[in-house]
Amino acid sequence: MTPFMIPDIAQLKLAEINALTDAVARLQREVASRQTVIDNLSARAQHFQERLVQADAARAAALATLNQAQSAQSAANGLAAACAESHRQVTEVDEAQTKVADAKVDLLRQLTFVVNLLEKAGHLANKQKTSNPMIPDTLIEQLSRAAGDCANVVALALVAQDSCLTASAGLSTTRGCLNLARSQADTLRHDLQPGKHHEAGVLGHLERLYQKSAEHYNAELAVSSNATAQLDHANAALTTAKARLASLQAGLAAAAAVDVKAA
């Protein structure tokens, strides 16, 4: 190699080092810029993630409230059906008891008639006994005993009738309570979910509220997913830029080392 060629090589080497230095500086600025973008994207992704968590909590709360209202409606339906069935059974018992009471009234009338007959027969036997000693005393005793027994039956029948009247009054009170419970259950059912031709009840409002909360959650999920995707893309670009920077820095270091040795 001739001596006059050495300065040209040195100038070329210097130019290469300068070019590498400029490239490293530009790439460092690019890496710093990309890092700033990533910091902003990270804050943005975190913000949307927090909004997504809030939307998820609101959706879960709306669903829980809707489930509770649906459970309340099922309970109201069951209560109304149970009250209706109990009312039917109480009505049947009350009607049967009314028939029993009517039968007891008829029985009391007949027993009273029999008591009167026995008492008259006893008085007649006692009266005839004075004029007819042949009438046996046992007949008079039997008539007297029969009249007493019949009177006891009348007394027991009266007690039974009082008990029947008390039970009937209790059944009437029970039936009234069942009517009130069924009315309140029907009111609750109507408030929760009126018929098709009425304005929406509580269940309708809660269903719409849950639907809106679900739609809001889906919208927040889409925004959060997009922000995360942008952040992932920016991180990948930064990783590539850092790898290029490391390669250029290594090349610059190698070129500088060769230049020092040549000097």
C-alpha cells in the first residue's frame, strides 16, 4: 500500500465513525421518544383497565339485584298460590263445619222434643200411679232416668255447638288473613312484573338496567383491549429499536477501537 493512500483510509474510517455516531444518536432519540409514547400508553391502558373493573362491578351488582328481584317474584308467586290453596281448603272446612252446625241445630231440636216427651210421660206416669197402683215403679224410674240422660245429651250438644261456633269464627279470621296475604302477594307480583299491556314493573326496569350495564361493560372491554393492543405494539417496536441501538452501539464501539489501534 502506498503512503499517499493512508489519509484517505483514515478519512473514510472517520466518516464511518461519524455516521455511526449520528445513527446512534438518532436511534437514541427514537428510543426515548418511543419510551415516552409507551409511558403515555401505559397510563392510558391503566385508566381504561380501571374503568373496565368499575363496569364489571356495576354489571355484577345489576345482575345480583335482578336475580334477587326474580327470586322475590318466585316467592310471591309461591305465596299467592299457597294462600289460594289454603283459602280453598279453609273454605271447604268452613262449609263442612256449617253443615255440621246445621245438623247439630236439628239434633238439638229433636233432643229437646224428646226431652219434653219424656218429661210429660214421666209426669203422666206419676199422675196415673196414684189412681193405678199397677203401674210399676221401674217404669217411672226409667222414664225419669231417660229424661235425665237426654237432658245431659242436650247439654253436651250445646257445648259442642258453642265449640263449633268458636271454630267457625276462627276459620273466618283465618280466611280473612289468607285473603289479605294473597292480596298483598298479588300486589307484589304486579309491582315486580305487570301484565303485557301495562307499563314495565320493577323486573322490567332491572332487566333494562342490567342490559345497559352489560353493554357498557362490553364497550369498556373493547376500549381496554384496544389500548392494551396499542401498548403491546409499542413495546414490540421499542424492543426492536433497542436491539438496533445496541447493534449500532456495538458497531460504533468496534469502529472506534479499530481507529484507536490504527492511530
